[in-house]
Amino acid sequence: ERREGRTADNSAEENSDTMTSRPTFRPSVAEAEEMLDGEVVASGIGNLYLDSKVHHKFMRKATGVTIHIVKCGEFKTWLAIWDEEGTSRLMKQEIEHRISLDTNEKESSITWIFVHNGATRLWSFKFETKEQLKECVRKMRIAMWEKGRQEDFKRQPEEDQAAIDGGEDPMDEEYSSEDEDDEEVYEMQKKQFRARFDDKKTSDQKNSHLAVGMATDRAFVLRGSQIGVFKGGKDKDDVSFVTRINEVRDTRGNLFSPEKAFLHDKDTKMILMAPGDRQKAFVMDLNAGKVCEEWQGPKDFEFGALAPGTKYQTITGGSLIAGVNSNTVFRLDPRISQKNKLADNRVNKTNFQFNCLATNEEGNIGVGSAKGEIRLLSEASKIPKVLLPGLGDPIKPQGIDTTADGKWVLATCKEYLLLYNVTHKDGTKGKGTGFQKRFLKNEKPIPLKLKLSSQDLVNFKILDVDFTPARFSVGDSEEQMISTSTGPYLIVWSFTALKKNAAKARFLYKIKKLAENVVGEHFHYNSQKLVVSTKDDVVMQECTPGAVKRRRRRTEYD
């Protein structure tokens, strides 16, 4: 009966299509909605392919088949593909960021990851028309955002919608190698230098956090209630263990294991935060190896995250500390004589779930949230100039960075990075970025989505991507690289290439597998050397400029 109903339905559909030149979907839109109990928001007809490592190209698995994008309840949207007759479903997969969607406008195709029983396969669908491709991709981007935010896309402001669905912007375009301009990438040298805590007593503890000096060649690694001190990197090729601070105790003598830390006052002090106590921050004198001061805010005031008042304050000097909690952006002034160091703040009635921040050299503040939003502020006490809606997933704690000049903002989500150019097109002197001036509705920046290529996910057998907070390289000159990691894999992008070629340079990165999972990484100041902390070791990895080695993109189809 269903087959007869479909035949009649498609007959009418075909008559209509004859007049309107619409494609004939099998199953029809109505049938797909009934089968999956949802709403078809986009459809297409084309060929289905599976990546072949043997033939080094996509091999055709089905011809003239229908793909439906079906929106169901609880913010779930499915990608579903049927056979040519529309009687048998070949694939059904929930649309979310982990499928690693890539588009190829030249081929009118999409590629994505499908994980089944621990095996990762790369699939591709070539559409009959570019119009079908664009509409399906747009709806898939919206589905990813709704999945992460658990909100209805249609309720978002109009100026935010283009920044979410990408509009005509190729945020996930898969360019072939011949499309890439000649560009310099940064090779990670094979030779590494390694050091670890010189203490058997710490064997049951693991490294948990890394802080790298800018004014000195020191690096500090948190390991339980101890802090390891390492040197090397700026002028030396190796890294070595120097000493350790045996016990971290607060001003009352209580032992604790710091959860967060960053350097202060030309690398002579370290600001520490204890797990479970967000109403205090502790200042350690690194020369004495002891906590010398305790900072607080007003009664019941929490410190969610803290950062230097300006990006290079550790070198240039300055006392102010920027911070956020779930609904407040604030600054602390250590020069205030009492424990309450709050200097200025802006409290929001709404809980925006702020969880991270970064500052540029002007002291402007970029704030990330667990809702995936990014706000740009000229000062802590001011209303944000710009709200960037993100792509639906939370910004990770400590997951935001800015260039020193404030022209670029980098945010880290679990499975991808967001790179925003927040420079105004008019370039008005003194008001050149979104930190100082609002964007017009049609000018809100669309992010460049940085992720591992689908092919690398398959080749390296990476089943779960979980990026560490990404960082720009640091120094007197403009930033050149972006570093991050996932599991044991260290990844370095050419920021120089990204600025020049945008989406065409999305895959101009180098990936290297280390011996164990990476905890964190950070460049030395004025250096191409990357300090990396794994669970047990501290590794020095040098990144040197090298010519682009064209990587074969599997965009060939059988």
C-alpha cells in the first residue's frame, strides 16, 4: 500500500515538476517526513561515494539517490539517504559538528565522517546542482548550531543568522591543492627535547597545567600540590628540569592543588586558583616559592577566570588583572590595600555563562561563554561593543585568545576552532576593531572554522577530537602561528597563511603525534619554539618555516 501511495504521490509530484522543473525525490518529502517523524528542511539528488584507501579516490556506491535533511524534535536533525527507488534507506546519521562536514563547490559535493563500531569511514555525496548543495549545507550548519545551543535558529537576531549559517561564506569549504596559493607553513622538527619532574614521589600525580614565561626562559608545570620549574627554549635548544616547589599552601597554611595559574609581574609571581573555591585567588612569590598574598572581591563575589590586564603585561609591566564570573566582567587592582581588590566591574542581570577571557595590548577584553558566544569589550565596566554568536558549541574554559593588536580573535570549542577577523572595513583611526566600535548588521564577522581534515581523522584513526585551548604565537612582531592539540597530537596552523588566504588555508597545518596525551602548549616569546606539557613530560618542539608540501585531496570520484 505504501508503494502504491508513493507512486501516486510521485506521479503528481512529477506532473508538478514538469511545470516547475523541480527534481523528483524518492521517497517524496511527505513520505520521508512520515518515516522519520520530522520536517524535511532540504533535499537533493545525486550519487553516494565511499573513500577508498586502495584506489585513493571516492568509489561510487549508489547512483541517482535522494538525500533528505530532516528536522525532528529535541533539536535533532538527521541526514538520511535512500536508494534509487526510495524503498530502502542506505544511511541515517544525526547532524552535529563531530561528523566533520566539508563542502566542495567545484564538485557540488559534501564529505563527512561516519563512525560505526569503532571504525571511521569517509563518505561523500555529489549533488545534481549547486543550488541543492548550498541549501542542504546551509540547513546542516543551522542543525549543528541548534544541536549545540538547544535553541531555535529562527529566534536569533537577523544579523546573527548569517554569522551562524555562513551565508555565502565558505566557512567549511574543502579546497583542492591546486586552489591553494604558494604559502609558507611551519614544520615541526623531528628532534625533540624532553624533561620531567626529578622526583619519584610525584609518580602518582600527573601534569595538569602549563604556564610559560615571557620575561624569562622559565616554564612552570602544575602537578598536584607541586610546581615544577623548567628552563630552556628562547636561546637554547633543549629543556631541563630546574627545581620544584614542593608544597603549595595558602596564606593559612592549607595545602592545595592549584587548578589554574598564570604568570604576573615579569614572571616573578604566579596567580593561582584552588579547585572548588572561586572566591579567592592566591599570589605566589616564585623567588621564595611561597604564597604571599590572598585576593578576594566583595562578599560572595566569585572569580570564574582571571587574566593579565593586557596581553604582554608580564613583560611591559602593569598591575591590573581582568576577570569574569558567570554574569560579570571585572578588573582587580592588587595595589588596593585591603583583601577586596575589585576595581571596576559590570554585572549583568542575565547569566550569560561567561567562562573565559583574553586581553589585547590595549587592555580590551574578549569574553567567551559556555553558550558559545563571544563578546568584545573596550573596558570591563562597559557594555560589549560586539556579540559574536559562535557556531553553537561551548567555548572551552581558557579557550579564547586575541592578537596583540586586537584585530583577530581565536576561540576553542571541543572539535573545532573559530577564527574571527574583527577589523572594521572602514579602518577608522583609533576605532579599527570590534573592541571599540559596533558592526553594522550586514558586517558582523563570519568565523573561519578550523578543524582537522576528514582525511586526517580517518588516517590517524582519531575517533574523538578534544582540542586544548588554542593560542597565537607571541612576540614583538605579528603573530605567525596557532597551536593546539588533541590527545597525543600536536597541531600548528600557519596564521600567516590564514590571514592571506582565509578558507583556502584551513588545512595548512602540521600534525605530529607525541608519546602521550598533551596537557597544554605555549610558544616562548620571540621564539618559534613551542613548550609542550604532556601528562609526565615537558617537551620542547621547534617549528621552522618550510615550503608547502601539496597534500593530495581525495576529491577524485570514480
